[in-house]
Amino acid sequence: MNEKIMYLDPNEVDTDPRLQVRSETVYGDDSRGEAESLAALRKRLFKIVSAGEHTDPIEVFRDGDEWLVFDGHNRLQVYQKVAEKTPTKIPAIVRPYSFKEALSLAYMVNTRHGVSVSPSDATRAAFRSCIFSNDGISTSELVKQGLGERLAQKVRQAARQLIEEAEVVRSDDENDIIGKVTRWCKKMAKEGYARAGLETIPTDHLGFPSYRFVLDRKPIEDRSEAARIEQMARSIEKLVEQDEDVFLAALKRVSRKTRLDLPVSVKRREKRQEDLDEDLDF
């Protein structure tokens, strides 16, 4: 199918970090070599564009009054660099997406050209897309984009679980969904799934948890002294609630047996007159 290509001023096309599939670490010190591959790609594209030729079209969509790049962040960056010295236009295919639809389809980015995203970034993108689409992506579609069938099934299972627990509904827009996922992550932290002092659980560069966390999460056992004191205090409170006198007597016995010399004196409470009256009321 022949797709209509427009030629846009590269400086009139914007980017949004929520549409970037690659994690931010790729653009720093990346041990997998992905950053080096991207740098080599941009250098090669720069030579092409500087010579007055064109690269493959980028894909864009309209969001309000601005053009946003859906696929082709590196090509756009190169064209914008060239445009600093030489006026140029960038070829673009316009997609009829809303912002939410673009986020739902982001798992397909970088699967047909350029430097492929890492398997981990591809998995994260697929997981996010399943959530934004409200489980609207089939296992077979994920497999077509490079995920193994078993992995694709687990990603969809985790997405369905997070959608339910975070109370994401089809009418939510992208901001509603991100907000609900953020609150869910903070809730998980409060319930003991984050390390001490952290307000949220580990997330990707867009604030989403991993599919593994959703499926296999376990509370993190905090073995710090403060945490152990708090845990023991809660246990003691339950014993005191059962019978304060018995608890004090038991504590005194432990003090003697272990020679801790605890400053514990046991004095039985005298029943109040109203308690006695209640006992005789029949």
C-alpha cells in the first residue's frame, strides 16, 4: 500500500518522552552496545541528510496544534541538527492516532528498521501498550513483534492484573492511566513491596512496574533494627490486649530466667466498683 508522504519542517515536529520506547540508560553508558549502535546510526544518517538526500520517512500524528513523532526519534534528531545550518524538510507519514492510541501501539516501534530496541525495553513497551489499550493487544500480535509466545502470554496476564488492581477503565485517557498506575505503585510501597525509605516500587523510565513484579511480587523483609523493633512491638501489643496482668507476669519471669534484670514490677489491677457491679448483675 502506497502511503502519502508529507515534508515537514523538522523543528515543527516535537517529541514526548512518553512515546520513547528506549530506556534513558541507553543514551548514557550502555554496556550492551546499543548506545554505540545508535551513535553510529545517527552519524550515518547525518551524512545522508547533509548531502541533500532523504532517509526513510518518520511517522507522526497530530496532537492538538503540534506534530508529535511516533516512530523515528533518531531520524528527527538528525534532521533537526542539519536544519541548524541548512534549511531542510523531513519526510513524514501522518498517522490518524490519538495520543492514547499512539501509546497503545508503541510496542511496534523499531521493529522494522533502525537499531532494534533491547529485549527488555521491547518487553516493557509491550506491557505498557497492553495497559494503555486495556488488554486490546492479542498474544499473536506481540509475537509478531518479536516476543516469545510464553512471554507474550505472561505480559498480557500481568497487564490484565494491573488494569484490574489499579482500576483502569476503557474511558480513561493517557493521563488518567498514568496517574492510576503511579498511585498503584505508591500503594505497593506502603504495603511493604519497596525498600525502606522509598515511596514507590522500582519502575521503568515512564513510571510503570515490570510485568514480573505484578505477577511475582513479594513483600521485602526489612531486617533493620528499627523494623525489627516495630515488628516486635506490634506482637507485644497483641499480647497485652489479651491479658495485661498475665503479660506482665510472664515478662517478669523472662526477666528472672534470662537475668536481663528488667525493671519490671507486677501489680495486679484492682477491679473497679462498676466492674464488680457488672459481674453481679444477673
